Amino acid sequence: MANVVDLHVGRRIRGRRWLLGLTQADLAEIAGVRFQQIQKYETGKDRVSASRLWQIAEGLETNVTFFFEGLGMESTPPAPPDILMNVLQDKEAIELVKAYYNIPKDVRQQLFSLAKALAS
């Protein structure tokens, strides 16, 4: 059975890869492994070494801490898989998320606050 941390890191790798529009083969080339190994990382079947996670982080244009964000936050229930899958299959939602991450971080935080205020 996969470790909770390995599952979390794998999900974060997959999510970031999807966000950037990369395939498992693309990420495998960046990380210097075969795409099957990326599959194993993303499912939590194999543990990612520190050096490999560093390579993956650089390839996915993020920092290593990104993969651990939200870990151990039992008070926040995860999004239901069907909702997450619907969002990831919606081209408009993916484009919106990509555009959001292209906004400078300080402006992005203000936009996020505005969106939360409008939604309530």
C-alpha cells in the first residue's frame, strides 16, 4: 500500500504537469526517466527521491515545497474526485488556471481575494 506522503506528492506532480499541458513522456524526458516511472510517481506506487523531485520541480517550473503543500491538513476535506476530474477535463477551466498562474504573485493574491469576496 502506498504511503500517504507519496500519494500526495504524486497527485501534486500530476496536477502541476496537467496545468502546464505536459504529457508523462514530456516530464519523463525532463526528469531523465521513462514515462512508466512518472506513472509510478504520480500514483504513489514509487517514492520520488530528493534529487529526482528537485529535477521534476525545475521541469514543472515550481519549487520543491509545492509538492508538500496541503499535506497533513486533515481539517480540509479533499475535493471529491468527480469534481476534480470534471474541472481537469474542462478546457476552459484549465485555460483559466493557466492564465491565473501567469499573473504576478502579488496581483494573483489580490485577484484571489476578489474572487472569494464575489463568490460569498
